[in-house]
Amino acid sequence: MMRELEAIWRRLSHWGTHTSQPIQQRRTVTLTNRISLLIAAFTLFLCILSTSAFGWIYSSQLALGFTILFLSPLLLNRFGFISLARMFLSIIASLASIVVSVVDKFDYFQLEEFQYFEFRLMLLSATLFPFILFRLKELRYWTIALGVNLLSIALYDPIHNWFGVGYYQKGFSGPNYFFLTIMTLAAFFVIAITTFFLKRSFEKSEAANENLIEELKTKSSELQQANAVIQKQQDQLSEENLNLNRELVDKNQQLLETNEELISHNNDLQQFSYTISHNLRGPLASITGLLALVNEDELGPSNTPLLVHFKSSVKALESTILDLSNIIDTRNRITRLRQPIVWESVMENIKTQLTKDIEDNEVEITTSFENAPEIYAVKPMVHSILYNLVSNAIKYRNPERTCVVQVRTTKTADHVQLEVTDNGMGIDMKRFGDKLFTLYRRFHTHIEGKGLGLFLVKLQTEALGGKIEVQSEVDRGTTFLVKLKLTEDVNEQLLLDNEVVKIYYDASIDALCTLWKAAHSNEDFENVLVLSLDFLKTYRTPNWISDVRQVPYRDEVALNQIRAKYKAEYVKVGIRRVAVVMNPADYSAEGFESKKQDITNAYPVHFNFFNTFESGHNWIKIENEKRKAKQPDLPFQ
């Protein structure tokens, strides 16, 4: 049954349509037919309800007549009178409401006030039909239909009064009834104006979609042609690949032999670089000292310029050796110690360092670190990488537009990606792509620089087990993609382990951990202080756990004299809290308190004492979380 009804619905909906018509016209005919069917069905339903409730009254008879009348647009569309069908449907709804409303007042001996309101709602609903059935460019049609609807609303009461069934004529005395027509007219204009703008917006979108569809058709045709060309090229490439694979086997063997030679030469080159950077410092210092002793007044006018050039050359040589020394130090730096780094904090510090450049050049820097807010890595290296990329973006900005630098991080299963994008001068990758990270290589010679920054960025990225990629277009901008490997096993990064003490860094809580194993000398203690201070200067760790359960009887007062030598430096590096692990059972009550007081006197920081290492570890973890909730970690210094 449902299938038969659905088939009838589809057949009647498409009355008057044929394939030769434009798509828009076929849609209009279908829409008109369906609205006619729905209104006719609704009117027939009201006829049945009215008949069952009140008998075969005038209103029921009119409802049946209008049901047949509402089907007229189907016949008009069937014979090709499409505009007439839409105009008829737009007008008949308003006229039918007026006629039924008047006749309805003759059907009842006792009227209700509601009978003067309900048909106004139908008139307001009819306001939508002109906009549904006509396009806005069909101005003549929809304005006439809308005008008929407006007159029906405005003349509602005069028409009823003409037939003697007006509101006050029937004995009703509502003092504000006359205001109802004004409110209905206001509602009409609100609905009409709102629907007009909605229709205009819809038609603009529809036109844009139609243009887009045409463009897509054109592009699809072009793609099909391109695919044919690509397929032909793929066949050619497949043949070339077979030939290349044969050559690759031969070349691979040659590369293996060459690689062994390169490793040997690279080792020799590193040794040579180390010798150059370190062994030349002494002679260079001697030359600089001798130059300082030269009396320029005794040289004469002809030799004075030579001395100036000599000093300038020596200074340039000193700068070159210093750069080379920094590179060698980076190659030999211990990179196994990772600590938690908050990208936002590092970025804020870099902004502070570059404040003058940012303000003078009106640079806009945007950041997005939500996907990967932190990373475990070597903070000085990460800072150096980001600093060099951001400062380069500012240095090589395009003077013809506002410099915009975008910095964001993303995270995958095995690495964190740092992305720095600018809209600056860009780099010709075809010319310089293979030389981009070469030492002392510059690509914009009109701007001051050494050509060292990108070399260090690549060197430090690879030292962290990562890699760097570049995407750039001349006069469009550059994007650097730095991929840093995610670090595992950061909880116990060993610094020292002997028979006296074990020292390691726990990156999960950003804490230096010292576990004393046995009695030690003052010299052993001082060596541990020096080693710990060197680590703290480099990594700026704010937390320290010291486990002294195995050395309960050492003289803290005597050790404080050693601590006093390094007190100022320890305070300067930023130690904030120290967790001391002690066993109260090893002391008397008074001795335990005295021991804690002696330790507390060592440094002006927050000390806390615990019975177990785990409790001290948890305390630092909680304090870190509290501090992060209040404010982010201090930026790298």
C-alpha cells in the first residue's frame, strides 16, 4: 500500500515536467505540484473533521470545493501554464481564507472570538508562498501575489462588516480588537521582509553553487585528459625504474666503499677542526696582546692604516675561531639529559630577547601549542633552535608587507613537530636547497649576518635525534619543520654512580636526585656540590631530592661551611625546593629536630623532610602541579 501511494505521489509531483526543460524549471514545477497536493490534502482533512463534528454545513461544503480548487495548479502545469499555476496557488490560499472565514460566521448560532483570529493565522502563512514559488527576479509575479495577501489582511474586517458578520456586529465588545489588524499587518511585514532576505541569500548561494558545478565539470574534463597523460608517463616511468634498479645495485656497492672512506675523512676533519679551534687560541691571544703594545704614534702615517687593517683581520679571525669552537662544543655536548620544556615559556623568553626587533619592525607573532604543549629535551638546544628560526624570520622579512611569524607544535606517535612559518623573502630552493644548512652560507647578502644560524639549527636538531625540513618560495615565505623524537625513560638519567653517592636527573618531576650510599669525606661532598651546581647552571632545575638515610651521623654544621662557598651560586641558579629523606629512628627527638635545623640553614629555599623517597618524590610532583595551575614555569634563562 505504501509503495503504491509513494508511486502516485512521485507521478503527480512530476506532472508537467519533461527532460527538455531547464533543471530550475523542473524543480519549480515539482515544488508547485507538491505544495498543491499537500494543501489539498490538508483542506480535505479539515472538511472531514468539520463534517464529522458539525454536519454538512457551509464551511464543510466550501472546504470540499477548495480541495478540488487547490488541485488546479497540477492541471495548469500539465498543460504548460507554469507561471499561471504558481500565481493561482499563491493567491487562492489568501482568498480561500477570507471566503471560508465569512461563511464560517453564518454556520453557527453562537460564535466565539477565536473564529476571528484563526483565519488570520492562515493569511500570515500564505505570506510565504510567493517567496517559495517564485524567484526574486520574477518581480511582477511575486509582488502581485504578495499584494493580494496584504489586501486580504488589511480588508479582513471591512469584508466581514460588508456581509454583516463583523466582530462588533456579532455582539463582541473587546476594546482592543481593532488593534489586531495592525498587529497582523506588522507580522505580515516582518515575515515578508525576513523571507525576502532569506530568499535572496539562498539564491546567491544557489547561483554560486551552480557556477561551482560548472567549474567542476570543466576541471573534471581537464583532469581526465591529465590522467591520460599521467598514465602514459607512469608507463614510461615503470620502464625507467627497471633500468634504474639495475644501476642502483651497482651504485650501492660503490657507495658502501665510498662511505667507509668518508667516515675516515670525517674523523680526521673533526680532529682537525678541534685543533684549529683550540690550539690557535694561544697564538691568537699573543698576537692580540702584541698589537695592543704597538705605539701607533711611532708608526708613521703610511703604516697606521696597515695596523688598522691588521687589527680588523685579527678580530675577524678571532670571531671565526670562536664560531668554530661553539660548533665543536655543540658536537661534543652531552645530550642524553632531557628535561620538561614548556613551549609557551620558551617562546615568551624569546619574545623578550627580541623585543626591540619585534617592536621596531611591527612584527606579528602567533603561537599554537595546544596539540603539544611540552617536550622532554635539552632546553638550551631547543631554545637555540627556536630562537634562530624566529630571529631569522624577522631578519629576512619582506619590507613591503607586515612581518607575520607563526609558531606551532603538533604531536605524533613518535615525535613532536615544531613548525615556524613566515611571510618573508623566501629562499630559492632550486638554487640553494642543497646548501641551505652549510656553514657560513648566506642567501641574502644585502642583510648583515654570518651564515651560522641555520647550520647550528640543523646540528642541534640532529644532536637531539631529530631532523629538519624546509619549504620555501621566493617572495612568499618559508616554513621550517623541526621533528624532535619523543624521549622515553626520562625518570632516571644518570650523572654519577660510585660507592659513595648516586646522582641522577628525574625529568618527570624536573628534579635532581642525590642518594648517599655510604660515609664520605668532605672532599667527596664538595665534588658532589660542584657537579650538581654545573648541572643546575645548565638545566635550571628548580627541585632537588637528597636521600641521607645511609649517612645519618655526618656533621651537617661542618658541611654547611662547604655549602657556604657555593651558596650564592646555588641561590642564583633558581633552586626553589629541597626534599630531604631521613629516618627519624636514627635520631633522638631532639637530635632529629637539630639535624633538620642544620640542613635548613644551608640555603634560603623551601625544605621539607620525609621518611621515604617516594613521599618526597610525590611532594615535589604535587608542588609542580600547584605551581603550573597558578602560572607556567619560568621561561628559559
